[in-house]
Amino acid sequence: MSFLTINKSKKAISIAFENSKMIVFLEDGRELSIPLEWFPRLRKASEEQLNKWRLIGKGEGIHWEEIDEDISIENLLE
């Protein structure tokens, strides 16, 4: 009998925005869909501001300089 081992990652490789939600793409192929409602600063930000993000900590988090927001991928997974 063989068993499949899935290596789960807590690191993001990209994000996108669609229909009032943020989609986080993880390096293991998973996608997280999170309502912007959970993050007041993101909810109030313009489309231009939302798209000025960068990954921090080699994908452990997401940072928006202009709106002073940081999100931990690990916290999204919990």
C-alpha cells in the first residue's frame, strides 16, 4: 500500500483581487479566498492601492506600504 504525502506550504507566491475578495496563491498550489471585509484598510483602499503590494519574509506575509497593512499567511491559514 502506498500513501500520498502532501507538502503544505505557508508561503505566498502571488495575490489577486476579485469581487470584494483577495485571492492568495501559495507555493504548494493552494489558493485562499479571503473577503476584503475582514480587513478594513484593504476594503477602503482604491484598486490602485490594493495592487501596490509586495511579499515579505520570502512569502510569509503581504505588505502594503501606502495603506500601512501587513498580513501574515500563517494567520490566514489558521
